[in-house]
Amino acid sequence: MLLPRSADVVVIGAGAVGAACAYFAACAGLSVAVVDRGAIAGGTSSACEGNILVSDKEAGPELELAQYSQALWRGELAEHGHLWEFESKGGLVVSAKPSTQANLERLAGRQRDAGIDVVLVDGPELASHEPHLASGMAGGAWYPQDAQVQPVLAAAHLLRLARGLGATVHPDTRVTGLGRRGDAVTGATTTRGAISAGAVVNAAGTWGGAVAELAGANVPVLPRKGYVMVTEPLPDMVRHKVYAAEYVDNVASSDAGLQTSPVVEGTRGGTILIGSSRERVGFDKSVNPRVLADMAGKAIALFPFLAGAKALRSYSGFRPYCPDHLPVIGPDPRAPGLWHACGHEGAGIGLSVGTGALIAASLASVTPAMDMAPFAPERFDQLSLDPGTEAASA
């Protein structure tokens, strides 16, 4: 399809977040063109587990966005859930030590106060949720709202639905520059031509910082590498998403070094997905067998039967990490006409639809469903004044 010469909105990025922005903008009656340097969902969206979680989020703006996104996945988008294999499987967070369980209980209390459905589970009761879980655990917490989708299908079908509303989608179309009129952004220049637009949405994932730089804006999105292992198809041995409570600490950590914590969940096809790892090594795609061995060992400690399972493959991807662990969502006052929808790190699939709906409402001059101020792009200007911050050193 030929690139149109103009549109109301150009969305840069055809992953889950960009697809959601395109869909909701098209629903709002705006003309939309989506461009991506590669294939649809060819970046982080194709290298993740498709999680839609509330369990791993501290009370605050990100959890509020997760709740808003949950309402969309389960409400407005529910009729399409079969397209992306929406599965409300629930999440079980487990603690090996009493001290870890005490921390988990405090987190669960704050989440419950914020409206999350969470049930504390004693150690002996864990087997009623997961019969094959290792014995001797101190306890856990059950989150029935946790869910999963097939992420590539989610992005592809949201874009298909957007096309049905008039949007155009252009893979293999790299953005090489942004149209400018003074400080204002007026469109995008690509390898397939230029397109003018009233708004350009930066949904470029781990390349979000590079897109922002085209407009002279500081959005310090950094790649944070993670692996997933896939086992051979097995009987139904893992019912839910199960992970160690330490995973929550790793998600919230700013440490650049390697961190691993066991995350185990089954799929409809019978394979079991094993995570997780986090490390900042730039865009290094090389495979580190020691990381995979560490992940496997911790997964076996959680589910001993995995010692006899074969790993068919592994894959890795780069989560778009921001130093304050909040995504970047909204208009950029430093470059009027530029909007950001990036920096979601490992929560992008779950938060995609809430992000897209907020962006679309703002573009259509409708009051957004929640306060976007905590996600403001210009917040990093203040961070960059401190030479000790990660944003300044990035």
C-alpha cells in the first residue's frame, strides 16, 4: 500500500502499543497511518509472554493504568478476545521464606486498598492452586485478574480492526526524520516518502528514545534484555502464571546487572514458558547459556517435575526500560505535535490498550479516563539536571 501524503495521525511502531494507539485513534474518527521499520509486531511484542498483570505492580500510576487497561481488555475489547486468545488464567505469587511472605503481604495490602482482587494463601494451601508446586513454600498470593494474550495476534488484529476503520499500515518503512515547523512536529519522513500529520505518535518501543531525539527531546528509553525458554508439550501441569515474589523486586530494580527470578506458566498448546531474566547489555543479541541455565535451575526449584522436561528453544527480546519505571505517555510540549507512547518495559502488552485509549482521547480533544501527568515526557528534563541519575548517564 502506498504511503498517504497526509493523515491526522502517524503512529511510529506496529507493535502492541502502536497497534492500540492506531485502533483507538481510528475509533475516534481520525485518519491514521502506521509505519514500522520492520514487520508487524517484529520487536518486543514478538519476544515476550503476552502478560496482562496487576500482581507485579506497586500501588500508584502504573497500577491505575493496568486497571484501566484491564477494564478495556475485559470490556470494550472482550468481543474480540478470541482473536488474540485472551486467557484469564490468574496469577500465583509464591514465597519461599517467611520474611519474603511478609513483604508480599504488605504489597498485597496496598494493592487491595487500590482496588485489586488479591487473596493471601498459606503455604499448605498452595497445592490447591498448583498441585505440582514444590513443597515447603512459606505462602503466596492469588491474583485472579492476571491474564495473558498471544501478543503477536493482539497487535496484528488490532491493526486489522484499525484498517477496517480506514487506517493504513506500512511495515518495512523506516522513519528517517520528522517534519518540522520551528519546534513543532508536522509529520514524518520515511524510506518510502514523507507524510504530513497533525500528530506523530512515538510508539517505537526500545527505539522510542531515538525517535524523540529526531525532535531534540530527551526520552531516555533503554533496552533491557530478557530471555524466555519454551519446553516440549507436556500434560496440564501448570494451571496459572506462577512466579516467585522476588520477581516483583527485579521488575522495580534499576540495577543494570543480570537478575533472574523464576516465572513459569503453561500455554494452550501444552508448552511451558520459563522466565525470567533482566539485564542491560545494549542491543546485544548473543545467547548466554549461563543465563538460561540459571533460569532453568530456578524454575525446577519451583516445579520439580521440570527436571525431566526438555527445552525446545529459547528466545530473547529487549524491553523498553525507563529509569523511573513508568511509561512515557502523552504530548511533548518541547515539540508540539509529537506524542509519546513508549517505555513500558515488560508491561507493554498489558498496558497497550489503556495507553492507546488515553492517547486517542487526547488527540480527539476528549478528557482522558485518567490523569496522564505522571507519564509526562518532559519529566526527564528535571531528572537530567542530576548528574547522578541514570537518565543523565544514558
